[in-house]
Amino acid sequence: MAEQGSDSLIDLVAFTQAMAREPNGALKRTLEAVRQHLGMQVAYVSEFSRDRTVFREVDAPGLEAVIKVGDSRSLDDVYCRHILEGRLPELIPDTSLEPLAKAMPITAAASIGCHISVPIRLPDGQPYGMFCCIGFAANPSLNARDLQTMRAFADLAAFEINRELMIAEAARQKRERIDSVIEFGQFSIVYQPIWNMRSRQAVGFECLTRFSGLPNRPPNEWFGEAAEVGLGTVLELATMRAALGALGSLPAHLHLAMNASVETITTRDFADIMNELPAGQIVVEITEHTDVDDYKDVLEALRPLRQRGIRLAVDDAGAGYSSLRHILNLQPDFIKLDMDLIRHIDIDPARRALASALIAFARDTDSVIIAEGVETASELAALQLLGAEQVQGYFLGRPMPLEGALRSIDPAGEASRVA
């Protein structure tokens, strides 16, 4: 194979480019390229697991019944341990000329005529597994240049494997953090009042989550990380159950608004929780910021709940295209104007124009507008002139524990809140 040194360089460059372009498939394509380059029948990457070698990736066309991803063999039965400990060379052009290899039962059983295998080492120097090619016939043309090519590919494979291991470890740590938050209740619920502009009375509370676990970061980052590792719905349901503890202390004319993603809304657990509640006191706020390809499942999940009297809100209207699609497809009872739209609405004509259009749309579709993020008296006055029906924000009441939230809306203080 010495004559094909330039081809080896081309293969190496192609692999590096493929790794950058599409890392998840690079290892498989690399094995195919190396196997074909060396004229062998089998190429694989293995991983050491206790006293076994596990085939992590395999390229062996037509031999899938003999060797495939997930198969494993004892390290006592294969060449790996002997190569690592120096009893067998990494390059064996002819196994019949290597006494130890010839004597091993696997040589005859697997028809190993030639063999190249180099360790894959992680950054700390520990062997992860082997990068290996097997031919069914001896090949005297295999030489040091081919071995060097294999080592170069093994180093690049080690880089990719280490990257995947780091990603997997980061995901494990994220799952561990979320599991801990749920198991030990490292969160609390605070309640922010929602006010009716005309009656100047509170009509309900939005339930918001505050996390006490580490690291110290905003709630949206906790929920985002949970969703990233497949625990988004689990965390949402846990916080939802905690928030619902307020219902026993809540006057019947007030409602609780709870945030839920589309993924959570379509689960059986969500339906079971909702079915046990006084429907007239529940508003579900859809917080999903990504596009929904098909609203059929969402509509089917919401239909029986809305028939019972549970109301629906779409959050963050005016913040992006996805919220507008939710509004058009779900026909919510409430449309919540995004706080970025509300900020400086008293001095920004563009914000006022967009808010005015959404308020008119809500009026025409029998929805109620809720403007969130109201922080100044002048913003509140501007919203009143535009015809916003309900408002919430720090100017009107900060999120707080239930007892304080209920005290904040006593009749003596309402008129001063929404003036």
C-alpha cells in the first residue's frame, strides 16, 4: 500500500472536512474510507468495557451477521490486549508469520489473514478502544506508511469520540441537576397579580417559578435545560402541582394562570391534573416559542379541557412569528402582549401601533388582551388609552409568595394600583 500514500493524505483531509461538516456520521464514513483504501473486508472502532471490547462502529459490507454495532468479545479472545501490552505488533501483514496471532483461536475462526489495529487514546492518555482493520488474506504490501495513516485516523477518531463523551457527560450533569431540583423541591412558586383596567380589581395571578438550586440563574434557563435533556415536561408538571396548592386559599372569583409548553399540554399527565381542578379558576398559558408543525394533537388535547371551562392564553404576542401562529390556530381566550412590546410604549409610536393592532384583533376575535411587564405609570396610561383590558407588571405588583400576593390585592389597595 506504500504507493497510495497520497491517497491516504486525501482520505485524511476528507475525514477532517467531514468531521467539521457532519460530526455524527464522520466515524462511519472514516471506517469505510480506510477499509477500502487498505483493501480489507472489516473495519471497526471498539470501546473497552470492563474485560470486553464492544464494537461501537463497524463497516463490514455483507458481514452484518458476523459483526455489527453492539456486539462484544472478551479481551482474552482478541488481539487488543496483546497489542496494548506489546505482545503483538499494531501492523500484521500476515498472521501466519506471527506465532502468537497464529495460535489464537480467533485467527482461524474469523479468517484473519492480515490485521492493523492501533489504540484510540483519550486526552488523559487512557485507552478508549481500538481502531482496527481486518483482511481475510495475507497482504505483504502493508507497510509502515499504512500504519501511520491508521494512527492519524485513530487520533482524529479519538478527538471525535472525546467530543461525544464530553457532550454525554454534560448531558448527564444536566439531567442530574434537574432530577435534584425535582426530587428535593429546589424551587418555589410566586404569584403576580393580573388586574382588570375597568373594574380596577385583581382578576387572578400568574404562577411563576423561582429556583433555589445551583447554579443561580433565571427560570427560563432551568426550563430550557430540562427540555434539552428530555425532562422539560417532568419539571413543568412538578412546578404546576406546586402552584396548584394555592387553589385552596384562592377566592372563587380569582384564577390561576399556569405556563405550559405544547409538549406538556399533549401529555396524559397534564390532562389528569387539569381534570381534577375547578375549571373556572384555571388559565393555561402556552409558552412555546418554537413552531408547531401540526396543531391537531394540541387542539385535541385542549378540546375537552376548554369544554369544561378551562381557559387558554397565548404568551408573548408581538415577540415572534410562533406566538402569532398559536393565536391563529388555537383561538385563545387571552392574548398576552410581550413585555418587550410594552416597555416604553408610552414614548414609542411603533410599539403603540403594533399593540393597537393586536388589541383590535383581540376585540374582533372575542379574546381578552393582557399587557404584561408594565413598569411605569405612563406605560399603564398609554395602555389604558389603547384599550388594553387587563394588565400585570412590577408597577402593579411584583411576583411574591401567595400570602403576600393575596394581601397586595385587598380592596383598600386596588384603586391605587390601577389608577
